[in-house]
Amino acid sequence: MTEQVLHVHVGEPEGAMRERALGIARALDAGQDVKPYVGIGFALAEQMLSVFTPERWRLVGMLRESGPLTVAELARRLGRHYRNVHADCKRLEEWYVVERDESGYVSVPWEELRVDIHLPGQVAA
């Protein structure tokens, strides 16, 4: 079974993204098996932190521990208001961090979220 990983990149140079995509394309052209790669990117850490708030990290952790839950049950377990948990789930769905099935259950389809933060280069004085 293939490991399900969501890669979260912050400040990754555009050239690095392009090289990764070209490497995958070359491997596919050569008929090689390629591990699935799913990644999302943010230009700045502030942008990433606006999506991955502490409460949303708790939500993701709860879903990983418990498995799929309704938003109402998730809110109850987190001790939070339904409306806020619903909004958080919707935001995390937009970024492919969680998914909702046809029955309305929310889950985290990833075994891992790998966060890679590139620090900006030093500006010459």
C-alpha cells in the first residue's frame, strides 16, 4: 500500500516546484512507476498559519485518532461550537486536508502531513 502523504510547502522556490514536476514527467515518460505526490503551497508562513490554526490542528488530530465523524460529533468531542467546527472543516476541505463523504462524515485521508518551511534568503546590506 502506498503511503498517503500531504506535503505542505511554505516559501518553496518556484524552481524547486518546477524541477519536481519535471522529474515526475521524465519518470512517467520513461515508463517508471512514480509515487503519488500531493502538495499544497503557501508563499508565506503567515498564509499557512491562517489555514492551519491551532484549533484546526486539534481538529485534524482528533479525526486521525477517532476516524470519520460527523461535524456535530467532532464539535462535541472538541468542546467547540458546531458553527465554528463546520467553518473549520469547510476551510480544511478547500485545502484538501480533510474530506467529507456522501453521508456527511468528515475524515483525514492522509497518514501524514509533512510541513516544509523554506526560510527567506538573506538580503545584502
